Amino acid sequence: MARVGKTIALAHYFDNLIEEGYIENRSAIAAHLGISRARLSQIMLLLSISPNIVTRILQGGLSVSERRLRPIALEPSWKKQQLMLQDMEK
């Protein structure tokens, strides 16, 4: 699995820990891991990526860095995310 795929999986894991009440909030996760809250925010931003894009990443059909995904993740429309990705792949 690509590195960004592992990071997306981590974001889902962290989100689940908070939702299930195992950890209070994102700040607590960052403190526990010894990373900055800003870095954790970057990781958690990947939760906003369209399921179609995530599937392509996890199946190995899309090789893209986390850094290049961040602007796409900021777009709330999954359809627009797909268009942004297509532009990036040209």
C-alpha cells in the first residue's frame, strides 16, 4: 500500500478513536504521538478525500503524494475533487 494510503487509514483510525471515546480529541492524539497539532490536522484533512479517489489510491491505481492531495481535500465537492485530480494527472 502506498504511503499516502497508510496515512489515510491512520486518519480513519484516529477519527474512530475519538468517535468511540477512547481519546478525547485531536489535541490529545497529537500529544500522545508527539507530533504537532498542525501535522495531525494535515493527516485528518485526508478524511475529506472522495471515496473514489481513496479507492484508487488503496488499489494502487493512483500514485500521488499526501502533499499533492491536500488542496484537493480542501474542496468540499467530491465531483470537483475528481476534476482537480484529472487536471493534476495531465
